[in-house]
Amino acid sequence: MSWIMSLRTQLRKVLPSISITEQEALDAGDVWLEGSIYQGTPDFSALRDVPAATLSAEEQAFLDGPVKTLMGMIDDSVIQNGQHLPEHILEFLKKERFFSLIIPKSFGGREFSPYANSTIVGTIATKSSAVAVTVMVPNSLGPGELLLHYGTKEQQDYYLPRLAVGTDIPCFALTSPEAGSDAGGIPDRGIVKKGMYNGEEVVGLEVTWDKRYITLAPIATVLGLAIKVFDPEQLLGGKEDLGITCALIPHDYPGVQLGNRHDPMGIRFYNGTTRGEKVFIPMNFIIGGQKNIGRGWQMLVSCLGAGRGISLPALGVSTAQVALKGASEYAAVREQFGLAIGQFEGIQEKLADIAGKTYLQEAMRVLTTEGLGLGLKPSVVTAIAKYHMTEIGREVLNHAMDIQAGKAIQNGPQNTLASGYVAQPIAITVEGANILTRNLMIFGQGVMRCHPYLQSMVEAIHSEEKDADKTFNRILRKTVGYSVGNSLRAFRLGLLPFTAGSKSSLAEVRQYEKAVHKLAAKLAVYADFSLLVLGGKLKQAEMLSARLGDVMSFLYAAMASIRYYEQKVSAEDRASAAPYFHYATRFALQSAEEALHKFLDNFPASFTRKFMRVITLHFSHKMPAISDDLIRELAQAAQMDTAFKSQLTHLVMPMPGDGHDINEQAYKAKMACLDLLGKVKKALRAKTIRSGVRFAETLDNALQAGVINEAEYAKLQDYNVKRERAIRVDEFDYDLNLLDVNGKPTNELKAAS
């Protein structure tokens, strides 16, 4: 028994105790598919058992009705050249209850599913980031969700109906100048004191705060506020430091300061500050009442899933779908050197990457919202979704900008990329920079949440209970057995890779399912040895832990890709979807394998590093490659007008005369006359006709020579008019920046009509 006490003593030095805020975060969320990935046994049965996400008739009607109407109302170039969101759009959002997607019908809300919420926000974001952010904030982390889960009945009955119809506009203030990513370090405080409220002396909080980056703050009518509460006079009894607490204060309450705006990259959503100095509030302003003092951090972490797993990933997916639709259509229509630019391999390489990663984005969006739809709050999965889906959105948008080149950098109504390009860093920065999400949250939370015994072991190590040694001994035996099992499984799969299992009915899926098992087995071993060798220092070894987090993330992405292909792709669409699926899954698996290599290459203990290589037989790259042939195949598929490509860009809703519509008209016109274009080009090669200076002249020559008839000529001329319009860019009068009293441009567009 003495050696157990000695080991506990040594481990107590290596493994720090779990702080109160860490424990609250761990208690607030659920473990889902990521748990099986971390433990080396990806649960494909659980994956396939998840109910498929679909839109209800009511949700579809909302998309076909109010959302479509809203899309027709939005002119993002007007919004971006103005100062505020147009009042008629804000009023329409209130009238049609866009702010009540998560509020139950019993309170007048729409009570839509996470999948529908994501689809609505993503659709709006394809047209305007400013409007999308305005819609998503009340439907994610904020007073609505906090009241729904933690509010008193009186608070719910009063506020939720008002929030549902837009009578009240909410904001939630968490970030302070001194505390951004370290939300637990907020300096804003409430002191328990007696004060006057409604003519009576009551016990309440004297609150002082200074917050920034608060979305909707300039127009909010009700302020959600995170503060630290202290009770120096012991008016409530017990300890002095009571912890983080969430309060709800009317905007016109004496001492509340709201209204000053920030300017986030020129994207015209409302974002600003709020301050207050020694503002006395009664206890019934605390969300959930006095009993919820100190529960604020647990409440916040528990409610982060909507923003992290729904809204922010939806912005990343919308960016990818806009990029795919715009880049593929432009690549098919735009010609240089007598060829559509989509035939050049340099363009094809970028276009294939856009297409494959857009497939991966949609697959992850669907799977993540399906998990949330089960009522789960998987904090690690939502962190994976937030980080990787916003980052991939940035990558593919950069590719699309490169493909559209000069067209992409000229602002105006016809440009479908510029506003999203400017807005992309906002989604990446919201709720902590992606550096924080990747380096601290994904594996940092994952290791404690997903390891079957680690949390219990840490608690036993630091326990002062008299039977702590016995408890520690029991957990230690289980932990050793777990680690030995991981090592044996990884060695078997490395030595005999064909023993990896797969239950897919599709032959093309099985190799990937087996690959996920093999990589996950290695991850489990490397995580075990990292904890054994580095212990508490693993927290500071952010680059190492981030790479293990990357492995978890990309294996989750690969599982999402497999599920989407199996369940969301119809049998008749499999052939056209296959290149997307292969590219996306291979990208995820290659990325996971590369992260493992970088982890091993940089592991600080030489002997352990070599031992891990041997026991997992990890010496070279073994994942299926993305070949040049696959790139060419996918690039060609992305330029075809198929049902699957429409499915993959379904968030984009072209409206008459907008940039998406102009591009789509030209693209579909070309797809409708590919055979005629082939006939004309064949005649040019045979020198049956002469090429004109402009394509219209070539068509005249083809008609005169009898290569095409009158009907074919009219069809090709229609295409040419639409083509010329699509490759043009907006141009303006000289006085570009003049605005009228409503913030609208006074200049006339010359080329957009």
C-alpha cells in the first residue's frame, strides 16, 4: 500500500487538480462520437443509428416563405454602403419571428430543430453576413436560451413571448477589455448589498461592468450580463467569492449604458459596448433568481452548443457553398485562349479543393446538427465544428477569389464573394479566436471528457478521503488495462491492417471505415503516452496537444463524410457524388495521418517517441492519396449541372437580378447548348468558318455558313448575352461614395443592370 501512496504523491505533482471552472465545463456537456474516436474504437454503429436530419413541413414552409422573401429584400451592396441594417429588414425579421427559432411554441416561438436553425442562418449568410449575424445571435448564446433552460417561470413568461415577436431585442455581454478568451477572468463584478428598488429596501447586487464586442448591443432592449459576484458583508451567508453569475437587465434601467458601436470590418451588423457603474439591481434580475448566483459559468458553457455547433459552422458552410457555386459556374463560362478556364489544371486544382471541402463542410454540418437534435450538448464536437468549418470556409473562399480574380475584387451587387471574404474573419474570431479553439479546447477538453478513467483518477489523486488509496488503486488497474488494450489493438492493426472492421454495405466506403479504425487506434496510444510522460505539462505543450486534437477532428470529419454518402446521397446520384466523397474523405484521413506524424516528430522524449512508432508501426504515409486523376475528375464533376451539385449548394438561393442569378443564368445557358458550342468549335477547327473578333461575330459566320440554323443561332446568342453579363463587373459614376440621407448610394450602377 505504501507504493500506492508514493505513486499518488508523485502523480499529485504531475497532474494538477481540476479547477471549479474546469469542473463546471466538464459537467455541462455530453460525450458523443468523439469519445469512441479518442478511445480508439470509432463507433460506426452509433453513427449509423443517428436519426437523419430533415426539415419538417413547417420548417420547409418557412424557408419557402419568409426566408425567400427576406432574400429578395436584401441588397448587400446597399447594406455595406450604409450605416445600419435597413429598418424595413429589421422590422421584417421581427414580424416573421426570425428571432424565435429556438423559443418554444408555448411562448410564441417557432421551436425549430438545430438542423433547420443552421439551414436558415446558412441560407441568409449566402446573401448577407450582416443579416445572418443579426438573426443568429438571438438564436444562439444569449438571454433567450439562458432563460429557456435556467430562467424562473416569471422571467420566462414575461421575456420569452416578447423575444419571440421582437418586442425585445436581446444581447449578451460576456467579453471585457481585460478578459476575452479567459472568460473566467472577467473583472466585471456584482457586490451583494442592500439597496432601494420600487421604493423598498431589498438585498441585491451593486454591479459595475465594462463590456465590448457585444453583438446587437446598440439596438438591444434587454441586456444579458455575465459578472462575478462577491458577498463581503456575508449578507447571504457562506463564502465571500460566489462566482460567475448571469443577470438580465432592461436597457432603460437607470445606470445602464448601451449604444456605442464598433465597426467590425465594415460589415454592418450591430456590435458595440455596454457599461455600468455601481448599478443596483434586485435579485430577481438574476437569471433563475438568487439560487443561480455562482452558476453562471456552468449555464454559459452548457448553452454554448448553439453558437459553436450551429450558427458559426453555418457561416463557414454558406461561404463554401457560395464559393463552389460561383467558382464552378465562372470556370465553366469564362474562356481564355479559346478554352473554358475550368479546363486548365491550375484552376482544376483549386476548384477540386473547393468542391471536396464543400462536401465535407455539408457533411459535418448535417452530422453536428443531428447530434444537437438528439438533445446532446457535445462540447468537443461543437468546438471541432466551429474551428474546422470556419477555417475550411476561409480556405475555399480564398480559392474562389483566385479563380474569379478581377471579378472577385470589384465591389457591387454582382459580386457574390467580396462581402463574405471581408466577413470571414468575424466568424473565426467570435467566441474566442480559432487559435484558442484548436490549441486549448478540442483536445484539452477531449482528454478529460473522453478518457474513461482520467477524470476519476485525478479526483482520486487529490482526494483527502480515507479510502482514497483504495479508490486510486482500483482506477489505476482499469487505466493500465485500458492502455495495454489500446497498445495491443494498435499493434495488431499496424501489423495486420486487413483485420480492421467495416460494416458498410458500400464497397467504396469500406476502405475508409477501416482507415478510421487504424488511425483512431494510434491516437489512443499516443494520447495515453502523452499523459504518462508529460502529465500536466501537456496543457502547456499546445502544439503537441493541438495535433492530437486535429486527429480527433479529422476522424470525426471522415465519419461525417461516410455518413453523408451513405444516408444523404441517393443511389442514382452516387456516381456523380463519388468524386466529392473520395476527395473529402481522403483529405480528412490524410490530414489526420499528417497530424500523427508531426506529433511523433516533435514528441520531446526520444525513447518514448521511438517506442510509440514501433508499437503502432507508424513509419510512413499509408492513407489513400488524392491523385491528380481524382483532382481532374472532381473538377470536371463540379462544372457539371447535376442534381448532386445542386444538393451541395442548396443554401444558395438566387433571386432575380442578383449576382447569383446572373451567374447561374449564364451557366445554365451554356450547359443547355454544349452540343451547339461543340459544333461551332468543330467548324472553326476545320476552318469551315472564320473566328470573329467577338464571339457574336463567330455566331454570325456560323449561321451564314449553315453550320447552325436560326433556332440554334438564337439559343447561342441568348447564351452569349448572358455570358457577357456574367463576366462583367459592376462600375459606378465617379462620385462612388456619395450616400443619401438613408445611407443608400446616390450613384447609378452602369454595368450591373
